[in-house]
Amino acid sequence: MGEYTIYAILGILVVVYLIITLTTKRSSNHRKDRKFMDDYKRRDKNS
């Protein structure tokens, strides 16, 4: 495995990055769904 060590390390880093990205995206979606945001009106992008 000597010559493939760097590829194994890079693969593990990519997997860890994807896991972190998915969990932060899920938590940000959960944060948007909280009850105190019900009365919040987002401004229209066009106006």
C-alpha cells in the first residue's frame, strides 16, 4: 500500500469533508424551520 497511501489519505479527507458539509446543511435547514421564524417575512429579491 506504500504508493497508494496518499490516495487513501485524500479519499478519507474527501469523505470527512462530505460528511461535515451534509451535517451543516442539515442543521442550517433545521434552524430555518424553527417556530420563531414563522413571523419573519423575507424581502423580495426584486424590490
